[in-house]
Amino acid sequence: MAEAARLKEVDKDYRNHWQAFLNFAVRAKKKAGKNRQKPVYPTFKKFYDYEDAIDQAKRKNKPDRFEKMKRLLRRRES
């Protein structure tokens, strides 16, 4: 896929995540003490890292999603 198309997909993902964040932020809370609650994601950046998504889209080779799991299994086999 060409870089421009990957960046276009990142922008679409950004918009989708932004809408999901707004929908989710209204309701999502976690306990913060006896009678207090706070948002699970206090900022949009914690919910979706746009800069990281762009960096990943600009890379030629996508990182293997299971690389950490492979390393863990190799260590256990040793």
C-alpha cells in the first residue's frame, strides 16, 4: 500500500477513535477512592496516539503483532 493511502487510513482511524472516545468518555469511569470516580481515559492522547499511528504508517515493514509473544516463548524454551 502506498504511503499516502496508509496515511489516509490513519486519518480515518483518528476520526473513528475520536468519535469513540467522545462516546466512551461520557460514560467510562473507574473508582478512585471510596465514593469517587474518575475517567478511565482522562485525555484523548491516552486513548489514541495519533503521532505513533503516523509513524507506524510511514514504516515500510509493519511490526509483527506477536513479536513479544515469540520472544517470551523462545525464552521459555531455552
